[in-house]
Amino acid sequence: MANEQIPTSSKSREIKVKKFKKIPIFVVENHNDILELVLPALANNYLPFQNNLLIHFDSHPDCCINRQMPAETIFSRTALLENLSIENWIIPLLYGGHFEEIAWVRPPFAHQIPDGSYKFFVGNDHKNRIGVSSNLDYFLSDGSYINETELKNKKEVKLIVTEIHDSFNEIVKEKTFILDIDLDYFSTHNPFLNIYPKAQTYEKLKEIYKMDKNYDVNDPSSLTKFVNERNKQLNFFDTIFQHMAQHGSLEKYKFNDDASLREKFERTKELIDCLCHHYSIYDIDWFIVNDAGCTVDDELHQLPHYESSEEEIKEMMTKFENFLRSLKRYPEIITISRSSHDDYCPSNQVEMIQTSVIKALQNVFAEELKDQPTFWYKNSSNISALELVEPRIKQICHAHNCPK
Ligand SMILES: [Zn+2]
């Protein structure tokens, strides 16, 4: 399967969509690992190749973009899997045309994007970077805004941001969809809050990474100016922390003396000195320090931190089950991400939440589901995700258009 090309859309049009005989539940640890199943399912026509809907229950939108990944990576499954991580696995699927709509169902305590329905374009710029034409703060801070006129290979997509409600059929309509649940939807930590606390790292990162949002949202040239500046900063932080990871000190770091970055450079140096004073150089993960910084550019849109009580989780679970019951159509695939190793979903709650979510799915979808969920995070064999989920390769076509 290595480097297998995902077929082009023209090829896929001739091929009949097979669908899974029964709906699989695919459980992973890191959210981007759901692609281990989703990409081969697309390539092997278990899902329509294009224009699907993703219903994404999560405390996070996961809609950042990997700035270092060339757009054509989307055509190589292996390269794509290697380049994506928990916060940036969705937009490339929109760029590839596999999804045309995402509904981010947020818990009451997550506010990174305001509720609403947003249409914008996804495409690539002349440097072959994937970007979006949306002027939402979320994309501007991530440096992923690109003026629509600069976008090539662009596709219009829709992002819906909403809390849970039981009238999703307006969104689902005739669409084939993946139901995707991050268990941190029910209870979440901000794992960076307590990062290297002796150096007050989180507070200092806030000062270092913040950027005045002095743009006019209706003026594309002002947005472009802001995003160019933001990307310059983010690239600058990348190089500093990359240097620290390689050399363990800034002695040989060549600062290019860009006046606009002078203050950031001084403050970053101060933080690095403070970290090295309080911690052994072998205990500091400089990439995590940079990752933490990238999440704190403004107070309003920080990562949520809310450990729900057992009672609150139960209430959310009831609403979740009601939502499932209200659907007039079945999902093609159900994906679940535990997100507990990196401390998003609290480790003392993750098993309970997972069991309850699977129970709710079984209560509602009953015999439409495969007998057992596939626990990909426990899998140590070489068997591919698709083979694990659908061992017999010959399948009869089975419609999930649920006439409930
Ligand atoms: Zn997630």
C-alpha cells in the first residue's frame, strides 16, 4: 500500500460506491489516526470519493493547516499520514474534495470559533501552500488565510459551528457522512496550561506569541498584510525552537535583526534562559514549548480547559443519544478519538466516556452497527485498518439510507 495514489475523481465516478455492510466504529488514540481508515475507505469506494459531510464532535475545531506541507501531499496517502497531526487533519480533506462540509459540534465550554455557518474557499497559493479564504480569527491566527483571488484549485466549502441540538437533519439532508467523536468533547484539559510551571512558561508564552489584531476584516489587503506578518513570526519561532532542539543553546543562533521581531527575540531568549535555569536541558521538549505558544495568541480563543463532573458527562451523553436518535440517516463510518495520551481527554475519565459513547451508539444504531468496534489503538498487527474493519473483501451493496 506504500505510496499508493488515491484515485482521481474522474476515475472514481465510474466506480460504484460499495458502502460498509454494517457501520464500523473505529477507535483511535490520536485524532488524525482516523485517516488510517478514512483514506483507504475513500480510495476503495466504501465512501463516495467526494463531497461528503463530516460531523465532528470535539472540544477543538482541528482545522489548522500544516504550513510546511506542500499541497500535492494530498495525492500520496503515506506522505499525507506522515504530515498530519491532531490539530490539522481536516482541511487537507476539504482541499482534496473528499469533504465539502464540516459541522463542528462544540461543547458549551469551547469557543475557538463563534457559532455560525461559514462558506469559503480552500485552495493553494503560488508557493503551493494550502490555505482558506475565510476571514475568521481562527484562520488568521493560524496564518492560513489566503486572499480568494490568490487561491488556485479552489473549492467552495462550508463550516458550520454549533452546539448540539436534535435537528441535524437540515445539515445531513441527502449527504453521506462520517460521524466523528473526540472523547474530549465531553471533558477536556488544556494540556499546555501547566507546562514547565517553574518558569511560568504558559504566561510568558502568552506575552511572546500575542499579536495585535489590527486588521480590517473586510479589507483583503489588510488581512493579507496581517497574515504575512503572522507567518513571519511563526516561522521565526519555528527556527528558534528548532535550533534549541538541535544545539541546546542559542549561542550560534543567527538573528537576522528584523526590527519587527527584535522584542519577540529578546523575550524568547529570556524564556529560554529561565527554562534552562529551572530544568535540565534534557527534560525540555522545545517543540512542545513552540506548540504551546502557537495556541495562545489571544485570550479569547485559547484552548478550552474544562473537566466535566460525572453528572455533567451523563447529561451530555443523554443529549448525544437524543441527537443520534433524531438522525434520519445513518453515518457511513463512526470514528472515535480518545485524545488521552496527550492529556486532552482526562485520563481518569477517558475509559468511562468511551464506554458510554459506544453504549449510546449501540442503543441507537443497534444491528446496523458491526458487532464489535475496531480498537485501532490496541492493534499491534500489520493488518491494515480497512482489512481489520472489513476482512472479507467481497461485499454486497447495502444502503444505509435509514428509513426509520
Ligand atoms: Zn480532535
